[in-house]
Amino acid sequence: MPAGFDVIVIGAGPAGEIAAGRLAERGKAVALVERELVGGECSYWACMPSKALLRPGQLLRELRRVPGVAAADALDAEQVLLRRDEVIHQLDDAAQLPWLEQRGVTLLRGHARLTGERRVAIDGPDGRAEHEAGTAVIVATGSAPLLPPIPGLADADPWTSREATTAGAVPGELLVLGGGVVGVELAQAWASLGARVTVIEAGERLIAGEEPFASAQVAEGLQQAGVELRIGARAVGVARGTDGRTGVTLADGEELCGDRLLVAVGRQPRTGDLGIETVGLAPGEAIEVGETLRVPALPWLYAVGDVNGRALLTHMGKHQARVAAAAICGDASPRLGRLDGPLSPRAIFTEPGVAAVGHTLASAHEAGIAGRAVDRETSGTAGASFHGRGATGTTRFVVDRERDVLVGATFVGPDVAELLHAATIAIAAEVPLATLAQAVPAFPTRSELWLDLDA
């Protein structure tokens, strides 16, 4: 059995790459195993291509808000798709490899499976190889789109987020099953490029984990973009016709039809074919971890990113990777922090966009926090006269009355993701409001929203 690796990292998405790089920089001999493309889901089929599809429409709407600036009547879909292809490097990971090489990380191509304690078998282009890690194995295999058990769905050749972010042409009519983050972002993107889009959401509102006003304002923005919304509509059947079009039957008997059907109802951890049953874990389930990302009762096994189910966000997977690498290196008190999980900073790149961190008002109350809301119009600052002029959007700060600290923030409006980090710092550090009042925002910027915290 080949030896020589202190740590084997399975999965070369952002979390796996960061873990491998951090460990190698600390002098560990690291193998990074990847069966597809180095860079993972985020680089090629999720975060990066979806933002490449969304950004042109955002810019066009911003231009139309600025008096005296000539704006095009519509986007050039062909050019947008060509730019998307540049962003994802034509689904080629060659540009990712120098980063690994510079750090001395050994890349092993193939499908990895655990075969026992610290043991990994890799089925690669040259056959099977067995490896044993001297110290630890890190699982960073991410998540995959979930297909619900709707009759006829599996046989209807639906799009998942992968097909929807890499499609080579704009569909005439697109049905989107699911009104979460993936559903609303891709509905917005393809509508901006000329598709007729219908979103089917079984719940009471879109993006249900965020503030109700965020759901309502995103819904309004989608409708203004021409997207049809079916809220509280449950799909009970799917069929693909001989003409290639897909029909969806709703619980009330209504039938919808489109050229393509995108399924965006959630994700599942990639643990089904990972061999985790050999070490007492359940295939198909998220891998439970503790505060250092180590698996309880298995001191050599770590899981970072989507695969542990804590926070399905690229930036949180990268943070978890840094914590796990520090723990493996024996650093004192590596920790996830209070904002891991549902309270993680999160951004939705629709028009209007949503950026949130920490609690909503409802979740604060559910957690026993005496929360109060400070609500303001996102466009109600001098800076918003020049950025997001007159656009719909609400900002909410959630304050703990008893401790007088910020515990949550939600920004809705154009390009609000860049407003998020200041709130993340304030909440993570539990900065007293009296101290925050000394952090004076520049004029005229949208950051003057922070001046309303003393209200």
C-alpha cells in the first residue's frame, strides 16, 4: 500500500482545496482526490456560472435607474453565454492546478472510497490504488441536486442546477420547480435573457428562510421581470411529450408546460458511494461533525463543506476547511464560531438582491432573544441616490434588547451583498451598539443605513 501522505482530502471543491492548501503550507504531505474538476461544483456548475448569467441583467437595470445614461433595450444572450463559458474556463480545470502545485499538494484523479480507518481506495484512469493516511482523512465531497419522488419526474430528463447554469441556448419556456435560492436566481437569470419562466413553489412564500419582506420583494422583482409565480402549488406529476416539451400537473389539476423543467428543490450530501459504511456511517446521509469538523468517535476523520449539512454555502465550507486544517495541525482552540449553520452570512443575487446574516426577527424570538427590529428603506440614504436609485428594498437590523448588541441583519435591494460583511463582523464580535455608533459611515454612501441603529 503506497504511503507518504499525512492527510488525504477527498473532493477538490473550494472546501477541499482550502483544506489541502492550508495543510501543505504547514508542512503536511497532502493528497487531494477529485473525480471530476478541480474547483468543484461552485466553480463550474453553481456559484460562478449563475452569477455570470445574473450580472448583465443587474447592470442593465442599474443603468436604467440612472438618468442621462443610455441603456440597451435587451441583453445579447449569445454574448452573455460566451462570457459565462469564459468564467467557467470551458469546463477545464487547468487554471486551478498551479495553485496546488505551488503548495506541493499531490492531485490524484479518480473516485475515492473509504475502506477502513485512514484508508482510501481510488479508482482512477490507471486502475485502483490503495492509500493510507498517516494522520487524517478529510471528506469534502459536497452535495448534489435532489430529485423529489414525483411520478414521472425521473423519466422527464429534467434540468438540475448543473444543466441550468451551463446550457448553451436560452429555452423558450422554462418551468422552475422550487422557489429557494437556486430557483429564484436561475429564474431571474433566464428571464433576463428572454425565456418565459414560471416558478412553482409548494410553500407559502419564496426563500422561506429569510425575512417575510425579503420574500415579498424578491417575488415582486421576479414578476416585474416577467416571471410567473405559482406559490402554494404542489407538483404531483411530470410527463415529457413526444415533442420534447415537459408537462407538470399541479395538485389542483392545473397543467403547465415548458420546453425545459428545472428542478431546484434542495440538495443532498454526496455520501452515497463513498464507502463510509466501512467506518460505521450511513451512506446517503450528511456526516455529523463537531466544532472542529471532526467526526465523533472517529478521531482521524473530518468532513467540511456541504457534505456535513451544517451550512450549504461555499464561503462557510472554506471557513470550515480552515478550522479543520488548524485542528489537524494541533492549533489551540480552532472554532467554527457562532455564525456557522443557519446563522451564516448568505446572499441571493436576484433583483432586488438579499444579503443576510444572523437571526431574522422570528428566529431570534424562537431562540429566546428579546429582539427588536429597526427597519429602514435600503434606498433611504444619500448614497442610494447614486446606487440603486429608487429601487425597492428594505433593511432590517435585529437588536437584542437585553444585551444591546446586533444579532441579525437583512438587506434587500440592488447589489446589497457588499453591505453584508460589516454586519457579519458586528454580530460575530458582539460589538455593543454604543461602540458601533463610533464607526462613522462615509457620506454619501449606502452604509449610512448603520446610523439608524440608535433609533
